Amino acid sequence: MTNLPDKPGSAAVAAFLTKVAAMPAVTPASGRPGRLIFAVDATASRQPTWDRACQLQGEMFMAVRDIGGLAVSLAYYRGFGEFAATPFLTSAEELARRMTGVTCLGGQTQILRTLQHALAETRREKVNAVILIGDAVEEDVDPICHVAGELGLRGTPVFVFQEGGHPVAANAFAQVAKLSGGAHAGFDASSASALRDLLRAVATFAAGGRRALLRLTGGAARHIAGQLPAPRGG
């Protein structure tokens, strides 16, 4: 596995960062729910976090009912090359039903495949944000960063929530967030409240854009808003 440097290691990556930094804020189309891909690592070590995500995903819908709503596609990877994604759902109950039908299974990470899926989706119809929850990066990070940059150029930020503090994973996740115009944050495995606040903040961003996020109070919203690139001209 290739370790990411603290700073961009090539002119191409640096060019991506420059372009992403100049992007305008994401604002969903008026009258339509924001589209969010909710991607979770479902390899064996992730079962406790998967269970927490199942409990918390409904709160994402509740948090944004009054600012345009949310359509969520659940994506996950597990086992031997298994990857799946649901249609975009506007029902918290249906998303919960699908999530509770999945159990975690040992295997390698498939972050590149997950981001490629997000890129294909946003090429078809705008995806306002991607949430990625995981704890490890077991792949070559250069292709991952390239796709993250492409997502950034299309205005689809990736918000990476990392469980644990593995330094290689943290470095890779931080680069994915930066290249895509998103944010990276850690959370403690013993604290569901931190993950809840982070998910609410990104759901608010996906449904109502930067202005809705900035109206939120709390540390999670400030942490995420503080990492977003400034809108063009401001």
C-alpha cells in the first residue's frame, strides 16, 4: 500500500486541490430533496458501527424535514469483493429496513469502488454529498485520490468519518476529503453522540447547502463547515 504524503505529491493532485478550492458552495435544486450517498464499511470489524449507523440514520431524515428533505442511497462493501448500493430512498423506514438486513463480513476495503460508484451516480444526476464511514484503507491510495478529485470537480464532496486513529488511514481519508471539497472527522467507538451530530450536519448540508449548515449550532457543524472550501469569489 502506498502511503500518502502530508502534502500533494504531484502536480496533478496539486491542480485538483486548486480547482476544488475555487468551487462554489453546493446548493441543491429548489424543490427537490438533496441526494446523499451513505457509504459504510461492512467488513467484519465494523459490526458495532454498522449497528450504530442503523440506529442513527433515521435522525438524518428528521433533521432536514423542513429544509428540503433528503434522498439517501445506502452503499456498502464487505466480504470477497462484494459491493452493493440501494436506489435513492426518501423513506427513513425503508432505508432502516434495508440496513438491518445486512450483516458485516470479513474482507478488504473497497473505497475506490465506492467512490467510483458515487462518481457514476453524480454524472447521471447530481449527488450533493457522500458520507463514508470506515476505519481502514487497504488499497493503493493514488487511484482513490484521483476519483476523489473528480468528485470535487463535479461539486460532490466526500465527508469521511473515521473510527479509530490509524495514521495511514487518517492521512488517506484527510486527502480524500480535501480533494473532494468535503471534510474528515474522527469519532470514538464508544460515543454514538459524536457520529449522530456528524451525520446530522452532513444531512443538513446535502439538503440545504452551506447556508443551512452554517445555521446549525454545535461542534460537529463548526468542524465540518470549517473544512469546506470557500465559495468562488468569497
